[in-house]
Amino acid sequence: MRFKVISVSGILIVLAIWSFVTYGGLVGNLFLPTPTAVVLEARKQIAEGVFFTDIWVSFYRILIGFLLATLFALPIGVMMGTSKTWKAFWEPLVGFVRYMPVVAFIPLSILWFGTSDMQKFFIIFFGVFFQQVIMIADNCKTVKKSVLEVGLTLGLNRFEVIKDIVVKAAMPNIWDTMRTVWGWAWTYLVVAELVAATSGLGFRIMQAQRYLSTETIILGILTIGMLGLITDIIFGLLAKCMFPWNEKEKINN
Amino acid sequence: MNEHLLTAVKINKVFENKQRHFTALKDIGLNIGNHEFVSLLGPSGCGKSTFLRLVAGLDKATSGTMKMNGQTIEKPGRNRGVVFQQYSLLPWLLAWQNVAFALKKEKDMSNTEKKDLAYHFLDLVGLKGFEEIYPSQMSGGMQQRVAIARALVIKPPLLLMDEPFGALDAQTRRDMQDLLVSIFKETRSSVLFVTHDVDEAVYLSDRVYVMSANPGRIAKQIDIHLSDEKDWSIQLSEPFINYKKEILMELKRQKDDMRPSE
């Protein structure tokens, strides 16, 4: 409870400073709108029906892009983390592509996919996949050798050891990786939408720039922040449900 | 003399890389019979755990032959159960599931049968009532009991134990030793037990191999004849103390030999 109060107070302080500089007239409304202006903008967007549509469009893109990336990254990451041969095959490739800035691929992605959802999936996939592979491989490497050997001594073959022991033991850490990378996926989505989109939160922000409608920009940014916070909390709650064994306290007998 | 369950002849193990060449085991030869409790005793670095890993099939010897029931050991197998020093339970499984995990390969056994068997073996190691908790909720002693139950549930003719009580406090350790004595009266499987604790080795074993380091080899073999009705008080008896003296003298001799001659 105490920590919840502390958490909320951090947000309240920022809000207070924002109110102070805007209502106090220290900063012009064009540069930074008042909280009231942002709330009014939100009401307007909700009334027009664009607010939730934008959220849904952006969320849908990120979800699909992220799931596609995870679908491929999980087996490849596990392969890399458990086999020297596969590591030798994937590592140079992944390491090489990983350092290419995703943003630099946006012009090319538009050429290939236009401004369709495919283009967003591509950018998110590209930004997320290679990081996921490397991090999942690392997650698998942290599994204790003795636990693997238990599997071997019980007569499990290599594949069964990986499937029934390595992946399960690494899963809480892999889940944390997902949680971290999900945050990055938001960045890539907004970048993609800023440049080439006809809908979505990034598009709304971009469009607002043309009319110097800063309250729309601030609203968009805050919305993304809120969505990030909500999904982060969901990730945390799901982890508690999926890995109850991580949290239990000792019983003394 | 009963037939040998495990025979090791002239086992050598050399670890090699670019910088160095290290002989971990030199010409190790030993036998383990049916229903025999055999200990490997020695200072750390004498290769006793290395030898156990060879028997388990987790590593390969550089040379020599190692046979179990006449068959050469090439990889891990279910005729050898292993208990590691670090309990190595699977943290996402409940106590009974950890034990039942060992039965994963038993295709013609139903899940209920597996669960019943797991419960039975947890009872055997004194964990009745603790079947439905996670390893993170257990003390070190409890975790090691589960690990022992897991090794026993596949009913291996040979159980390999690598300093299983090394991480436990003195009292828990004594309890676990007595637990082992009572379990083996029941299961009658053979044991290869690795330890650096002299009392433990003498108390539990039918035979103790004292090893020495650099290179790891068997320095002395001591057959132990103590009463079959073991209880803790035996550790104060004269024969027990004599065995202990014999082993300690041997370990001291090794230490003196190691001292630089200058």
C-alpha cells in the first residue's frame, strides 16, 4: 500500500509541475497546452469516435507484428541457446542484422508494402525479432547445467531435455524478455505510423503537427504511455498466474 | 562373494586444452556388487565426482572399461539413479510431480499410478504431507529428500550419490544418513557414494575407497564390517573408531607426501 502511494505521487508531481507552468502562463499554450485542453481534446476525439479506433488500429498492428516475431524468435532463440551448431549458424546473421537501424528500412518497406498494415508488421517484426532471438538464447543459457543433467540421467533424449526442462526453466526469464521487447515494439510502431499511415496513434500525432495542434500531440503521447503502462501491468499479472512457483515462500517443518 | 554389478578397469580421465593437460583419474579400478554400499572418499580435487560422472554416463573416460551388468556404459541410463549435491529439482513442479517426472518414460503406466508411486516414495523419505508444495518452499534437507525419492522411484539397481548431504547442516545431515540406512534396508539397491566426510563414509558403507589427488587414484581400499543393525551409537564403538583412524592416517600420509620436499 505504501509503495502504491509513492508510485502515484511520482505521477502527481509531474502533473503538478505541468499544471503550474501552463496555468501560470510560464509557457505559451502553443508549446505546451494545459491539462484542461488535453482533456477537452480527448472528449472531442471520443465523441467523434476516432479515439478508440486509433487505439484499436495501433494495438492490432503491434499485436500481430509482435506475435509474428515471437512465433519465429522463440524456436530460433531456443535453438541458439542450446546448440553450438545452431548458434554458429544464426549468430553472425542475427548479430549483423540486429545493428541495422529499423528506421532506415522504412523507405524500403513503403516501396515493398505501401502504407498498408503489412508495412507496419514488417517494421515491428524487423525491430523486434532479432533482439528477441538474442535475448531468448541468453535466457536459455542461464538454465543450470545440473538441471539438464537430471533430465539426461532420467533417460530423456536431447530434444526432450530442451522441451521439458530448458524451455520450462527459462520461461519466466523469456516472459520478462517479452515484456521488455513489447515496449520497444511500441516505439517502432509509432515510428512507422509517423512516416506512412492513414490511421493509428502515430498518424494522429503526425497530422496534428501540421495544424500545430499540440493538445492532440500530447494526448497521443499520453495515450501511448497509458497503454504501455496497462500492458506492462497485464504482463506482470500473467507472470504471477503462470509461474506461481516463483513467488512462494518457504515452509518450515 | 556376489556377482559384480559395476566393474571399472583401468579408468583414466585426462582433461586437455591448449594450455594444460590434466590427469584427473589414473588407473582407477573398482567393483560394486549387488546390494553393496560403496563410498569414494578423498580430498576435494581427487576426482571422485569425476569418476561418478563417468559411471552416470555424463562424461566419457579417456581410456579404460566401465561395465554395468556386463554392458559398457556409454550414456546415461535408467539403470543408474543419480542424486546431485545441488538438489536440482525442477522448480515449476510440485514435490510429487518432481518425483513423477522420473517416470515420464514409463509409457504403460497411468498418471494415477505415477502419482500414487510418487506419493509412496515421498512417504518413504519422510515427506508425507508435503507432496503438494514447490521446491522453493522447501528447506535444503527437504529438497534433497525429494531428489532421493526421484532417484529411487525408477528403482535403479545402482544409485549414484555425489556428496548429497554436503550442503546440509550437521543435524539434518545425521538425519539424512539414518534415513538412507533405513531406505536401503528396504530397497536393497547398490550405492556409489561420493563424500569427503570420513564418519559418513564409515557409517554408511560396506567398502570405502580412499582416493588421493594429482593424479586422482585409489590409495586404499577398506572393507567395513559393522553391525547390520545400524544406529547412530555405532559411531562411538571401537571398530568404528579404528576404521576412522585407518582412513585418517591414510589422508594424513597423503598430506605429508604433498608437502614440498625442500
